[in-house]
Amino acid sequence: MAQAAPREVVVITGATAGVGRATARLFARRGAAVAILARGRDRLDATLAELRSEGAEALDLAVDVADADALEAAADRVERELGPISIWINCAMTSVFAPVWEMHPEEYLRVTQVTYLGYVHGTLAALRRMRPRNAGSIVQVGSALAYRGIPLQSAYCASKHAIQGFMDSLRSELLHEKSAIRVSMVNLPAVNTPQFQWVKSRLPRKPQPVPPIYQPEVPAQAIYAAAHSRRREWLVGWPTYRAIWGNYFAPGYADRYLAKNGFDSQQTDEPEPPNRPDNLWAPVPGDFGCHGRFDSRAQRGSPLLWMSRFRAALALGVVGLSAWAVAWRLGSGAFVQRARARRVVG
């Protein structure tokens, strides 16, 4: 009798809202043991209850990813209580919406510590356990903004750029030692997450994701696929392709376009209350759920992502269809020639 595959043990940082929470739910439904890491106790409790309602074994850990020692201790506890970590997903983030000249140095430091160094700390914790076993998968949740910065989010864009450069180095080093560890980066479009309800902002109006907007379950599918593939990078949604390739071919045009449109497109028409609580330094109390305020405007699927996930099968289908078309054309041509020959003979 064949032995069952070992259970996956998955660690997800930033796992209690938005993309991280949707990803935790997906892994739980697929039978994985899931460790959720985040700061806010209210959201940890709510997410843990959701995962256990799916029948999953789950562990919640209150951790600030900016603290490398705390993240290392969390990884130790995961392995003691759930088993060897097979997949590590870095998804924690924070941001500040403001022009560069209104930002403070300590805000740049904090966003970098969470949104970039948090990924580095998580990756190091994962590698310390995966390299001796020569097995495992690490997924970085990136963004189209890793390749194309936009106005009003300079600290966040810089952090995502840094993750992209870090991953290039890490991939090459793992290839050099012929490691079996898989690493991938999943770059996202605008997503309907609760972050826009708690992100620090100095804008006059409430912040929003730049349309078109996708539901968190869409990138969760890509993250799950990335964790089980050897593809170096995944792009989710047409806007991500457009931003990355548009910036590659016409960065000057992108500068001018964003100068004209990038301010209004990141704000709703609603005024932002002054001194609204934000999560830059500490979590905002309460459970905000998985989705943000933009359900009515968010897309629930991406044809491009579906095609990307099944591109090998689609390619085989195209090849098969092309071969059939050529054979049919050749066969029909031969039939016409025989018919003509019979008429001549007759």
C-alpha cells in the first residue's frame, strides 16, 4: 500500500486580513496545518477560529515581523507543535499614504522594517530549517509596485523593489549550491483588503486600491500555485502585466501618466477623518475580516491567472489543435486532388 504524502506545514505572516487570510483559508481547506503570524490578537483569534472550522490544525502566534528574534522563536514553536515547516509565505506589510516631502524618517524606517526586512527575517528563519533538509518552498507576496513605483506610496514601493532584488540574489545562491528549495515571488494588482481602513494616511480623502480591483481569493490561488511550483515569478491580473511591461518599454510615459492620474485614483470621494487610528506602530483593535470596503467593485477571478496556472496544458492543447488543423488541411487537399483526378479520367 502506498504511503500518504506527508502533511504540509505552512507558515503565513500577515495572515489575519486580506491576501494573507484568504491564503490561510485556502491552505486549510486543502488539508495543511497552518501557522498564522500577525500582531493583532483580535484578528488572530478570529482567523484561528475560521481555520479550525475548516477542520485544519492551526496555530496562532502574535509576532511583529520587524523583530527577527521573535520571528525565529515563532518558527521554533511551529516546528515543535506542528512539525517541520514545508512552506513559508511572507505577506505582512504596512504603508503610509503621503507625498515624499510629508513623510518622516521614522516612518520610512518602520515601513522598511516590516514590509522589506520582515520578509528577510521570515526567509532567514525558513532557510535555517529548510537547508539542512534540502526541501521546502518560500513564497514572497510582492506587487506590481516592485517594478513600477507610484506616487503617494514611496516607502511601500521602495520596500517591494527591495524584495525583488533580494529574491534575485537568493535564487542565484540556491541554484549555485544546487538546492532543492523552491523560491517564488507573486506580484499582485490592486486588491480589496482592509488595509485601506487602517493604513496611515495624510491624504485629504480616504485611500483606495487603484482600479481595477481584485478580491483577495484571486492572489491566494496564485500563492498556493507558487508554493507548489518551480516558477520563479507569478503575475496576477492584467493590471500587473500592464504596469510591469509598460514601465519596461515606456517608463517616461508612466511617470507622466501617474503624475496626472496617480493622485485621484488612490482616493475615494469621501473625506478622511483627521487623526483616524492607523496600524503603523501598533495594530488597530478589532477584526476587519478578509475583504475591504470595495466588494461591489472587486473582481472575483482573473482569466490571465487561470491561463497562467494551466499554461502547460493550454500549450499542449494549442499544439494538438494546430496539428489537427494541418492534418485536416492536408487531408482535405488530397481529397480535392483525387476528386479532380477522377473528373479528368471520367
